[in-house]
Amino acid sequence: MVALAALRVVRCGGGSLRAARAVFSADSYLLCASGDFVKMYSVATEETLRLMGGHADLVTGVQLNPHNHMQLYSSSLDGSIKLWDFMDGIPIKTFTVGCKLLALYTLASCEDSVFVVIPKSGERDTFQLVSVKLTKATGQDLEAKELLVVLDGVDASPKRIAFGREGEYVASVKEVNLQIYFFRQKQLNRFSVSTTKTKSGNNHFTCVACHPTEDCIATGHADGKIRLWRNFYHKKQYTFSTLHWHHDTVMDLAFSVEGTSLLSGGVESVLVLWHNTSDCQKDFLPRLGSPIEYISMSSDGALCCTLHTDNRITIINSNLRFSKSIQGLIKSADVKTGLVVDPRTKALVLNGEPGHLQFYCLQSDQQLFSLDIVQRQYIHQAGLKQADLVKVAFSARGKWLATVEEREEETDPELQLKLWFYDEETQSFKLNTRINTPHEDHITDMCFRDMDELEDDSLILVTAGRDRMFKVWVMVEDTDPEAQQSVSWSCDFVGNYHNYQATHCCFSEDGSVLAVSFEETVTVWDSVTWDLKCTFCHPPGKIRNICFGRLTCSKYLIGATDFGFLCCWNLLSCALEWSAHLNVLVLQPDPLSEYIAAVSWLSKESSLFVFKPNEPRPIYIQRNLCKEKIQLAAFVPRDEPETIGSEKYLWLRRSQLFFLTDTQELMTLSTKSLEERLTPSSKQLAVEECLPVTPFSLLLGKHRRQQSQEDIDLGKLVVRNKPEQDSPAVKELLHTPAHVLPSASFLCPIFINSLLISKKNESAEEVGDEEEMESEKTEDDSDEERDVAEMEQEDTSPVELLGEMTCKLSKSQEKELRKIRKMDYSWISAF
């Protein structure tokens, strides 16, 4: 039931997985920050096992509790530190510091303190490393106001501070300066490198890591060099050696658990393993896909993981072999395709890697797969003009996919329109038709006619371009004898209006009419004869968005202009129904209802208006939706309609609205927490329906809705198991972590009792006697046994119908009857 309280905006996934360094738990789970949440992944299955939410702003650090390996600390920009039982996903305590926390560190030598980076009060862009004393007072919400400044003038990046052997010292780098603070001696040493720029870059520090067992500090630099600092207890007698392989900035460093090797990563997308910190002995793991942002090691040294700039986590074995990959939502600099919903998977489809289309699952917050559209090698070079994906459209059932790719040229753009067909056998899209230069200039919009795809004749694609044309594409039989497919696409009609640029196009719900906007005018065309039926105009301003109403509002056409007007036209009367002064950036209709969502931008804030075209008054308004500018939005159909208690929220019943901001944050409106919406398969303890009923399934308490029946075969009565009871206690038992379960001696009798058969069932005893008799006579023919089984079923049915009126035979009588049944009566057929 949706509450009557105002809907809240939540980050629904797509959060950056590279905001902080990830950590491995002792039992090989991976924990990392993701937007406002902390995620726990299974290293073995790549599955999201826990989603821990409670912070009101971005999570900036995650660290294991060094005194309890089942607990986790997290810090956030909301000024709080949370202590979690991450196996249960339960917050144990919340410590309020009161200022933004930019990084988090823990030490085993400090039992009741953690270290955080905070802004220095009164000074802009200046930060401090402070120690926060965590009180042991009772209660869940506590204040942590006891702060002790450790270092001044540190960098805000978590990778530029590292703690040394057994927490004896802390090293911090910023620009060209390295400062080391020794806790016992309370001594601060500062070192610096030359500021002279070279061809390969400058000497600025970019990251730092400390050796776990020796007094050695490794620093990465912007020129690709790695320096190993030793003897830094003395301000003048210090020494350093240099390792150099990276041609550009060293992004992060990490020592192995024993300290025998050093890992480094950078923009080359290559993980480098330096053996014994020697420049001569090194191994490589290349082609990791994107620049490496962070490197983390597991406590046993068996695994390491790299966090990448494309929002991906790569898990790597200790022998430098690729193991697993967890791909989140790839943040593209410019989402040219818009937010499109795949009708098959209900996944969000948008720009991914350069030239690729990513299919992003909202439930698991992971990428389902990536489709290579451009099919060309992308070259990472600034200023190089390369083909890019700009438009995407799906047919109503997802059977066809249309894509447009273009490459900017000084004279004419290079354009390609591609039609892809979904192959059921390979479960992927295959290229069907490639059309070079479908328009003379950029394609501004395209759409399929949403009708029954069982009839190929009804499937139509329309494209609009800056060449002042809109074109209609239809399927035709492929006459090429060498062609692998039977159909291809061809242009069927070309339309224009007064030499204006065509900007947007869309079909009505029944596909009978097509609306195409030409600058300030909206034209309506018959989709059969392609005759111009009527035009609408609401000057001043060009048309920014158009869409048709649906269901009971299908007679209305909605349009938004760049001069801040939202207009509704009646197609039956060809007149303006109503208009409103609203600067609409996004106009998105719900495909399953009459509702339309309009997002406006005014006074540096986004607002949401939900309305029906037949009613000029909005049914829902949420001002100050978010401070960021909303660029794109999409309605995603729900698997099951929600029960809505208020008419105000009926528009949430069939679909859920998602929107993307200019900072590439994916958000939604909801009254429920994301933990309730995300249900990983690890929590679904149900046994598959195809599996046989076993005593263990009784313990699970799985309902199997079966009809009660008795099968008699060769006198053997198959006794069905009793209907299982769905026990809340058993469910709670199976959701409880293993370390807090009672002893096995307590649980064992429960399972043993489930194996026992009740003595009240007398037929079970009779079955036992009959089974012994049958085992003594195994020489009978299998064909005769089937005949006898049919005779038994025919004989027993009257007994079941008559019930108590039929006399039961004694055991001796039943034995005689069985002997008679097994006699061969085939000689009778000779007469």
C-alpha cells in the first residue's frame, strides 16, 4: 500500500562504484560504496547480496571493523559514520560527526577511534585528517564530537592518505609534497619533489601506499613514475628509488599482504605487478577495458579487485588472472540515445561504451549485456572524430531494433541507419539491414508504429531529419539470392512541410495517424495514405516535445515549446483544448495508462507535473524534485500492478518513473526503500517446482499445491507426503546468519521428526506387507504386470466410490485373489 505521505526521490541504482576503495570481508564478500548505499557482492556469483541504506548523501568510505570482522564502518557526506552488521544488513550504531566526511580509515591499534578527512572550518578547499573518538554509550544514534587533528593540508582524495606498518605513522601526499606523521614520537616530516615539468608530465603526487611489514612508502605520480621512499625517519637522509612503466598518470597503488609485490594501475587499463619492487621483474594483466581508479587486496592475498572509471569492478586472482566482472551503469558523457525501455527485458537501454548500447537491469543494478552497434575499434585519442551512437528505437514487442550512428565531418556527416532483428535461438540481436546516408543531414528523431507485430505489413519505421524530410521505412522481401534473411527494409514514402526542419515524430496508440513537428508547427498524417490531415501551431517558440494521449485520452496530442508553453490539442475538433505556461524539458507518457509526466526547469530546480490530457489540472505536483537538471525520463512497466490507496498516486500503479540528471544520477520516486524493491535470488529459498518432494523440502516449508490422490500400481499404494506447512519460524531460521544459530543438537530433532511417517495411516502398514509379497515373485512378465495394474485400478474404483458399504477382504483372501489375477488366461482367446 502506497502511503499518503509525499513521495521521496531516491537514487535507484546506477550509483558510482568508484567513490571509495572496495574492501574484501574475511569470507570473501566484496563491499563497496554505491551512491547513498553500501553494497555487498558475492565474489563467486557476482550477485548483489545486501544493499545497506541509511545515509542521506553519498557514501565516501567503507572499512571493516578491525576488532570484529563481521562488522563494517561507512562514512558519508551527510556527516555520519555508521557501524553495520553487514551479514544481516542491519545498522548497529550511527555516529553523527556534524561535518562532511570525505574519506574513512581504520586501525587495529585504535580500538575506539577512526580517522576521517573533513573540510577545515573557515577555509575553502582545505582539508584535515582527524581522529574521531567513537563513544561506547548505549543507544543507536550517538554523537561523536571529540575530534583530534592529525594532519593539516591533506588532499580530499582517499587514495592520497595511507597508514604505515602497524599504524605507527600516516603518510599524506598533495601536489608535490609528502608529509609523514609519526604517532608515538609526535613528529612530522615533510618532503617534496621537483616541480619541473617534463615531456611525460609533471611530478605531482597522485596516490600513496605503505608497505605492510617494512618502513617503505610507494607514491604514484602524474608522469607515470612510482617512487619507493625509505629511511624517511630522517628529514635529510631519506632515499627513494624509481619504477617506471606507465606512460601517463598512476591512478592507484596497493601492496600485497606479505609486501613482496606491488600493484599499480592507470589510464592504460593495465594492471602491473612489480615483483620485489624491482623494475626488472614485472607482470601485466592488459585490456581491462577502462582506466583503473582503485586497487584493493583481500586479507588472505588470494584476490584483488580493480575499480574502473566506467563503473565496473574486476576481480582478479593472485596469479594475475581475470576471475569475475561486475558491471554497473556506464556513465556516458552525453546520453544521445535517451532513456529507452526494452520491451522484452524491461531493462533501460542507453549509450554505454563508445559505439555500444548497454542494457541495464534496474532490479539487480547491473548491466545485462552490451551490444556493439558501430562495430569499429575505438581509438582513445583527444580530438579524433569517431562514429558514435545517437538514436535508438524498439518495436512494440522488442522484435526489431533501429539504431542511428553518425560521425561528425566538416562538410557532410557520415550517417548509418541499422535495423536489427532479435534471434530467439542465439538470444541476441542480429543485423538485418544497413542503410548508408538515410538522410542528407542529422537524424533528429525516429519511432516505430506500435501495432501488432504478427503482421509484418503493419510494422513501419519513421525517421525525421534536419534535411527537412521525414521518411517512412517498411519491410520488403529480399530478392538477393545470396542474402541470409528473407526480408529487408526500404524507404516507402518521403514527406516534408514548407521546407521546415523535421524535429520530432510519434505515432498514435492505434497507429492510424503520425505526428511530425516542423519547427513551430505540428503536422498530422494518415499512416495509410500518407495524406496531411491537419496542422497545429502555438507560437512563439519551436516544438520541443510531442506525444499522443493513450487509452481514454487517445484523441489528444500534447506538445511543449521552447518558449515555455505546454499545449493540448483535440484531434477530433482540430482545436486547442488547453495550454499552460510551463518550461517543460522532458515530456514522457506512460505506455500503460493515460498519465503523462512533465519535468520543468525553473529557478535552478526541477519540478514534476503528472496530468491527464483531458484534465488541465495536474493530479500530482512535486516541486524542487532535485537540484540537478533532469535531462531524460522513462516509464518502466511493473511486473505486477501495485495496490494504491490514494487517487493522487494512481499514476504509480502500472509503471514506475525513472529519470537521469545532468550529473548522470539515475533516480526514481518511491515511498518504499530500495531494500524492499531489490530481492536478490540468494534470499529466495524456494525449491524449484520440478524437483521431487523430499524431507528436506518439508523443512524448508515450501508449499506445493497438489491435488490429493492415491495411485495403486501392482498392489503398491504410493503414500503422498502430507501437505507442508509454511512455518514462519523455519523461514526466520533460514534467514538467520550461521554465526548466531543455535547448536546442531537443537536443530537435529526437528529434521529427524520430519522424516517419520505417522502411525495413524493404516494403509502404510498394509503397503509394507504387500511389498514383501511382491519381492518374492519377480519372475512375472513386465507386460502382464501393466495389465494387472490396469485391472487393479478398475477393481479398486468401485471400492473407493462405495466406501463403507463395501466389505474389506482379509489378508488371506487378498493373497488368493492376487494368485488368481496372475494366472494366464490367454488360452480363452482361442475359443
